[in-house]
Amino acid sequence: MNSQREIIAYFSMEIALEPALPTYSGGLGMLAGDTIRSAADLKVPMVAVTSLHRQGYFAQKLDANGWQTETPVVWNVGEHCRELPARAQVAIEGRPVWLRAWQYTVKGRSGHELPVFLLDTDLPENSTWDRALTNHLYGGDAWYRLCQEIVLGIGGVRMLQALGYHDISRFHMNEGHAALLGLELLDERARSSGRDVFNHDDVQAIQQSCVFTTHTPVPAGHDRFPLELVSRALGRSDFAAHHDVFCCEGELNMTYLALNLSHYVNGVAKKHGEVSRHLLLPKDAFHHYQIDHITNGVHLATWASPPFAKLFDRFVPGWREDNASLRGVLNIPQQEVWKAHVAAKEKLVQEINRRANAGFDADIFTLAFARRAATYKRAHLLLTDPSRLKRIVAEAGGLQIVYAGKAHPRDNPGKGLIQQIIQTRKELLPEVRLVYLENYDWELARLLVAGVDVWLNTPEPPLEASGTSGMKAALNGVPSLSILDGWWLEGCVEHLTGWAIGKTNSIADSPDARNRRDVQSLYQKLEEVVLPTFQQRREDWLRIMRHAIALNASHFNTQRMVEEYVLKAYFE
């Protein structure tokens, strides 16, 4: 560590570090991993803190009826990470809980190393229950989650100090899970001034040290804990005295804690910034913060499939170092782009048939929907009217649909959605082939975003904060057919980077009316535009593929995103 440099400490409950490490559940962790990889490429002086998750999120199994069950994912930590000798301690219910850290090192393109510290409570000094606190990502009940967030936030700050990081210039909270780090910073500042309790001046000082990125416009996505639960865990009752900092509607609200202790706050797309301002800014009270936006991106070197990476190396050398240079893809001969796509598609089809014996054919138009199985993402929208979909496809020449995605173990409506999709499969045959692949993870995602012909996304607006899977698809020349929400409001150039479903003002409708209108728009766009273009106007299709890369991948990347954080939040 170079003590002369300002250090950014990036906190995230989940970080996707490499495919073999089950330290993430989905988009939030993938975004965190891509952020760290780009920070390493750009030599940003950063360290990252996360939890270990010895049993991962879960391994998904779909039974014969399409119902999801879950089993732990066991991995060998020592094969991938290095145990550090430092120890830190937090208090839960008055008892000490000891932490150790495992280090995973991310190396940037120029060799710059960025350490990631994974917190672990599985130590013999701890009770059996405490040893399991870093086992399950998003597991357990509210008490388990609160204790996990104490470990991440308070324990993470103390671990950094134990490791010799005493002069962190900024603490970046990627979502509210780590917000208790602010409480630790307040207590620390009060102690350094010889006081037992913090005051308003301490709050103002700590605000200058913190950055907060919110990722969800769904109220239920913001962690909230009853004050009696928090007092029991932390052994303190001073939250009421600082109600304006900690509480919202009588609870500890991790999002509002992060908001109140940050000098810079952002949503993850332009629309999401607007929605967050509406959702999170107090209506009748003073607040010091504004909510900006920095639109998400993806790490291009990670998500470019081998055929496209080789193509870019030939025609746009230096694209890894300068992501914006991918605008030069417009100069690549169209047939070279098509050859790269065919190679990626053939690899995907082979994997689908290996996993599911689905009889997929690389010559048939293939569409993917791969997202977390939450009901607001409306994965079933495409299958609303199977008879009409079959008629459309019968005239167009075939359709293959790939679904993938996990439902949270306690989300029975999400599990029911998966089951509904799987049980529709027989009804669609023979015109439409459908497969639902288990265990949507990093490796499967890389095959899907490169190998399908169109990426489908149908969230209920305005609940899509950003979305990054469509950005990964665009990098590989795969256009999106998507609802105008999240990043797609910025990335959609109709019939040039993909196609829009519905209208931007559809949120004014009732949910049923919006669903009907979006289904009609989706079927109409497939029937009249997307399928005819693919089947009959290949030159037009190849133009769209090249523009998806040149316009979207050149901008929606974490290189540009991290540079925005550096300018707006880290070293402003």
C-alpha cells in the first residue's frame, strides 16, 4: 500500500471475481466485479471489501414440474484466496465476533493490483452460529441479515485498519448493505476527539468521506430493521437521538443511513436517477444530498466472446485500453461480424443441447431472456398468448427461446413464474422450441449474451434500475428487444441498436392495461420488424449488429463509468 496516495474503499455485499467463486448472486455482484476490473485497468487506488459466502448464493435445481429447489455451493477458499494474519472484531449482543480476511487480487491490464478483502467469521474463537454469518449470501431471516451487515460495514472498516489502511479518503457503498460503516466512522471520529458520542459536526465530516450508489427503485429492495432488533445487536440505544440520520418510519433504514452520510449519491441510469429522486428525497424536510446518476457499464475485456475479441483485435487494436475506440467497428466488413456471431452461436447451441438435449439448431432464430426470476421482470410476457406466438413463428420460419435465471429461495411467486414458463414448453411445440437452463451464472451468461440473435428484456417500468445484460449482448453484436426502461432509454436507437417495446409513458396505465399493451407491442414488433429483418434483410440485420457494438458497447462500459466516479465522486 502506498500511504501517499488517496485510497478508495469499495464496499459491496457481493462481488463476482471469477467464475469459480460463488461470491455473487446476479447483476449487483457482476457490476461490482466489472467495476473493480476497470478500476484496476485504470490504476485507480482502490481496495474492495466484501463477505466470503462460503456456501455461495445457491445451486438451482428444477424438478420435473419446473419447481426450483436450492442446495449450497461448496468451494475451496484457499485455492483462490490468500488468508491474511490480521484479525478484527465486532460486538453482536455484547459478545465478540472475530473476523479474518482472505485476499483476492485483481490485476489490471498494465499490471496494477487491486486487493479484494473477503471477510470471514468461520473462526474457532466464535460460536457455531457466529461462524456461519459469512456462509450464505442473502440467506436467513432479518436477524441474520442484520448481523451480516454489521460484519460487512463495521467489521469491514475495522479490518481495513487492522490491515494498515488508516487514511481512506472515500468509502464507496455499493448499495445500502454496508451502510453501518458510517456508524463506525462516526464513533471513531468521536473517540478521536475524546468524546463518547458523536455529534452533528461528526456527521458533516463523515459525509465528506462517503459515496453511495443505490441500485433499486423497488421500495422492498431497501433493507430496513426494527430499532429493537438493532439495539439488541449493537447494544446501544442512541438511534432515537439521531433519528434524522438513522431512521425512517421508526426503523433503521440502511438506504437512508447511506444517503444521510454521503456527500455524493447516484442512481445507475438517467431514468433511475429520476426515479430515485422521487422515491428517496424527503418531501417536507431539509436534506443535504442530491441524487445524481452514473449509468452502469460492463467490463468489455471480460464480456467479449472469443470470436469477437479476436475480431476487435484485428480491426480495432487497442480497444481494451480505449473502449470508446469500438466506434471503429462500423469499418469492419459485415461478413466478418456475421462469421464471429455464427461461431458464438454454434458454441451456445452445443452447450444448450449438451445440458438439456433440447434439439436446438444454430440456423434458427434464437432469442434469450436471462434475468433474476422476480415477477416485476415479467419473464412470461413473451408467452402470454402461445397460439399467437406460434402463428407468428409459423410464417417467419422458426423460433428458439432460451430462459435462465434464479428466484430467491423465499420468493415463491418467482418460483411459480419459472414453473409457468417451463410448463408452457409443450404448448409451443413444434413451431417454437423453449428451454429453461438451470444455474444461470457467469459462464452461462457469457455464452448467452454472445450466442443468441436477440436479447429480450420486459421489466415493468420504472422498476428496472439499469440492467447490464443487454450491454453485454450489444458488445457481441446482439441487439436488444426491450422495454424502454433503465439503460435502454439511453441505448435504444430504433432499428439501429435494437427495438423498443411499448412506450415510455406506459407507467400511467394500470398494471393489467400496461401488460396488455406491452404484449401487443412485443408481438407486433416481432412479427412485423424483427423476424422479417432477420430472415429477409440480412444486410439490414448486419448493419444493426455493427451499430449495437459501435454505439452501445463504446459507451456502456465500466471504463467510462469508473472515470465518471473518479471525476464526480472520488477525487472531485
